Amino acid sequence: MDGVVTDLIAVGLKRGSDELLSSGIANGPFIMSNSTPTTANGNDNKKFKGDRFPCSPSRVLHIRKIPSDVTEAEIISLGLPFGKVTNLLMLKAKSQAFLEMASEEAAVTMVNYYTPVTPHLRSQPVYIQYSNHRELKTDNLPNQARAQAALHAVNSVQPGGLSNEGSLLPGQSPVLRIIVENLFYPVTLEVLCQIFSKFGTVLKIITFTKNNQFQALLQYADPIHAHHAKMALDGQNIYNACCTLRIEFSKLTSLNVKYNNDKSRDFTRIDLPSGDGQPSLDPTMAAAFGPGIISSPYAGAAGFAPAIGFPHSAGLSVSAVPGALAPLAITTPAITGRMAIPGMAGNPGNSVLLVSNLNPDAITPHGLFILFGVYGDVHRVKILFNKKENALVQMADATQAQLAMSHLNGQRLHGRVLRVALSKHQTVQLPREGHEDQGLTKDYSNSPLHRFKKPGSKNFQNIFPPSATLHLSNIPPSVTDDDLKVLFGNTGSTVKAFKFFQKDRKMALIQLSSVEEAILALIELHNTELGENHHLRVSFSKSTI
């Protein structure tokens, strides 16, 4: 056998069940961390005790306890929502596989996602951890034809229906139309959000009924994510043997959500009213579906009560959202129809985030305020006194906290991979009078730098994931492109490209060499005074130059 496989087996596989059991890995997924976080009250210390890195992050992931009848496509589908999968090694005899992602960042995001949410393949839990190997070399291995064919099939559709110019091809919209058949248990907006968020950033959801069928329109930030979700989830059951998803591309390219309530939600517009009792579907969108649509909010699930009555106090435990292309198999009945969004199971209404694995030598409350402020209005920041690798960030509300967590978890900051999760604390406590905390706790409730304090602000429409390209605005006429290149270069960034907006020279795009550089530059330069009473506004861009 090729030396690579021998090495893989010797290092990654021969550890054996006794070693896995003794290390606690075989008992379930584990949280990757270099530190032992605490919170302001010191209680999170117990929660995170024993968390550790068995090995450092790698773009090669080790997947254990795979079913004997699992296919290559099902293994690949575990990684597909998080980025391009570049290689696969199946070791079915050992119930294990190795999956190689295109980047370490994608692998980190994948591990972070599957830490609190155990994936299932064919109704069987599988466990994912970093491999000791930096890459997979399988060119000379036998029995790799099926794996390579599966990879080729996935990569052939990876562009997600986009032309070389980035324009949408027919039928490829960021909006999906979802029909739920065989509706035995209620399916709520939160259930859909949890399932579909796995494949990308969900911007808007509208639920309604048509011809006594529960349906939804769901808009992603990118048509590629919509393509992946459709490919992975079409025909799958939300619960065992019922609530089957039928998914197609919508003719609409954008949704117009008027109200944020349990029937419709615009995650980019936290300022929308609840509009209880109002239609959740815009009349113009209703017309696109022809006659028969019921545009008023549905009562229960498509007007039907569950076929079996359950105690109202029981709740749905989200223990597993499995990999794509496998049955969703959420085995606990949807007793109340409520499901927590990943990472929110502990406290779905909480607005306080626990941020861990920070670089204590570089991080400041102000830096966290600026970074998390891209996704909502930060009210308070507390770097923990005894564990400065950890901080608490209090957002204005739970929606903003979820938005910040989904975009920033797994990003690199000052050489560390951030971990962002909901804290069990409801608020960040300020130091008691007379108690000095070395400036580690800051109150930003009344900061003039809040981006979302004005209802209907355009900032609500321009929330994007961290990227290497930054959007600059509020640039005075006297500032040139060279001035801005020098400004960003002084932060240690490498400027790859720069472009003023043709119709509005107050705005520009600047492309740096990495996402981490862009994050650091945004923290350092947002609100920099450029003269003439102009303060630079910096945000992440969805465009490239």
C-alpha cells in the first residue's frame, strides 16, 4: 500500500478504540479550543472545562463512525455547505473517512458548526475532528475511482449556475420556493432557518399556505448557496417519515418582507414592525403564484394540527441536523413546532455572545466593538479579567447576536481563529463602583458609531460576510486613491486593487490580500478622520474588483 495510506493508518487510525475512549473523543463531538473560557461570573469555566485541541486545525478532517453503506457523495455533502471539497479518502472497513477542504478556514467553519450539532448519515451520528495531516495524496491509491468521480460531479456544479460574468442563468435565483409535503408536525420559520442556514446566509423567509400546503420562500445572500441547499435538501424529510421538502428555484430574485414575526422574517432589517394579523406575503409576490394562494398568516402548520396531541410544555431538542443528501431524521417529535437555530439552543432570545480564542496581547474592547458593530449595535463589551482570551459582547437584540455569530465564528483575528457562541448570561455587568477592571469592560450603549440606530438605514441592506474587499464611503473630494492606499498600507495590509465608484467618488472599493487583513484594517480605520469633517466609513463588500 502506498506510504501515504500507511502513514494515515499509522497516525490517524491505529490509535484504536481504547485510546479514543480514554481521550473522551469516542463519546461524542468535542469543542476545539486552546483555552478554558470563563465568564464575568466565572461560571462558564465549568461548562468549558476539558475543552482542548487534540491537534491543530487542518484542512483535512477525520470523520469517524460512518455507516457501512454510506456513499462518497454523502461524505462530500458534509463539507459542501462550507466550501469546496478537494479530496476524499474512504476507509469503510474502519468506518472512517478523510475529507480535504480547499482551505483551512472552511475546515474550521465546518468543525465549529458540527461541534454543537452532531451530523447524521443514514440516521447514524458521525463525528468530525481535525486530522494530523495537512493534505491528502491519493493519486496512486486503489479503489479511488468512485471518490474521484463523486468529487468531479460536485465540482462540475460548484459554480451554482453563475456565468463567467457573474450574472444569473435561467432558473438560478437566490430565492427558493419550498413546499412541505406529508405535514405531520408543525414546521415553523425557525425550523426552516435552522436547516437552510447550514448552506449559507439566509436573508429573508416568508411562510404561507397554498391549496392547503405549507410553503415558504427563502432568500439566500448568494445563488450558489441556494443551489447547494436545493441539491442537498430536495426530497429529504425534516422528521422521520414525514414533512418532506420539495424545493425549486423561485422566479423571484428578491423578497419584499414587510413584517418580522413568526410568519415572515427579514434578517437584514431588525427595524421592521411585527404587523400581527397582517398578510405576510406581498400582494405582488402572491400574484406570481396564481390563484389559490392564502396570503394571510397560516394558523399552525398549513392550518392543520398535529395528528397526535402532545403536552404543551414539551420542547424540541435539536440534537442533530445531519449531513446533506442524507435523511434529516430529527427524531424527536416536533411537539411545539419550535426549533433552536444552531448555537442558540441554550437561550434563543439571548443577545450576549461569548467570544473565545482571542489574542490577549492584541485585542481591545474597542476592537471588538468595531468588528461586531458591523452586524448590529454593540451595547457592552467585557474582556474577562482572569481569562483575557475570552470576552462577552452584548448586542442590541438576539437577531443581531445571531447575525454576528453566523458571520464571525471561524474568522481569523490577530492570528487566532475566533469562536463565537451564545453566552448563558443575559447582560454584561458593568464593574461595581469603586472596582477597577483595568478598562476591560466598556459601555457603548450611547455610542455615535452605531450603524443601525436609524430605522430604515441603508446599512440594513448592506450586511455581508467578512471578505478581502472593503467598501469605503464618506471620502472627501481632496483625498486621492494614493492617499487611501497609503492609509491602508500603514496598517500592514497589502493593497491588491483600488477603485472609486464611477458615479459617486465619495465611495470606493479596496481589495486587500486576505480576509484577516481586511478585518484588521476595518477595526483600525473605521471612523478615521480624513479631513473636511469627513470620517471614513468601512464595511465588508459583496463585490470584488
